[in-house]
Amino acid sequence: MTATPQPQPSNARITLTVNGEESEVLFASYKTLLEVLREDMNLPGTKHGCELGECGACAVLLDGQPVLSCLVLGVECDGRQVETVEGLMEGNELHPLQEAFADLGGAQCGYCTPGILVTAKHLLEEVGTPSREQIREVLAGNLCRCTGYLQIFESVEEAVVRCGERKADS
Ligand code: FES
Ligand code: FES
């Protein structure tokens, strides 16, 4: 008896720029941007969480705007710019957000941290000096089971101060 051939998932090929580097990537066309980054581009910093758009662990910047990469299909990203936590460093230096989160306990198990960092980076770029309320509001979709959020808010505020110091020094 011969086996019935199973349908194979079709592949997609797109060109996208991730953290400033343009790449062509081939992947199964059903995959989300989250899966393409982690499984096809070797960028595991962006985390798998709920995969339902509810936890924020998978947040990245797409054309400069925060998105939940578990809700975006890879095929929608042809020709677009993606920024992940791997692209946060400034040259050889940690981004002030990364430093502040490490120093103030804003990251504990760290699972939620990549999504929070990229979301907060966008806030700092947009607002400069956000209020506690603005920080709370922007990060409302990023769930953390460890910190109780206070250290996260304080870390973002500390990063604002450090960004200002870096600008003054440059
Ligand atoms: S994994 Fe995307 S929102 Fe939870
Ligand atoms: S630091 Fe553990 S989930 Fe946020």
C-alpha cells in the first residue's frame, strides 16, 4: 500500500532589515514574525509567551512602532524594518535602559524584559521624559510575573536620567 502524499507547507522568501542589517530569509509561509526571528534568523531574544497577543513578551519595533510579533505574519514584513532587543546596544555600550534594568532589579527572571525594553525604548524616543503614568500606560500590555512592576517603572525613569547624562557627555 502506498502512503498518501501529505501537503507540504509552502515557503516564502522576503527581504527585511533587522537591527540595521538587511537579510533575505526563507521560511514556511504560515510563520509569524516571532517564529521567523527566532527560528529562521537565529534571534532568540524576542520571547514566546502566550502567542495570543496578551502578554507582550514578543514585542518588537516594526517600522519604528511597537508590535506584538506573535500577531504579525512574516510574509507581511517584506521590505520592512524590524528592531529587536538584540539591536538595543549602542556600539559597545549597553543602552541606558539595559543598564538601568540590570542595576535596579527591573529584570528578574528576564522573560518579559526584551518586550519591555523595546516598548520603553520607543516611549523614550517619542516622549523624551515620560511621566510615571505614561510609563505605566505604555507598559500595560507587558506582563511580568516577577517584579511587581515598581522596579520596572523605576528602571525606565533611571534610564531617562542616564540618556540625558549620555547626551550631555557627547
Ligand atoms: S507572545 Fe505575543 S503577546 Fe504573548
Ligand atoms: S522579570 Fe520575570 S516575568 Fe518579568
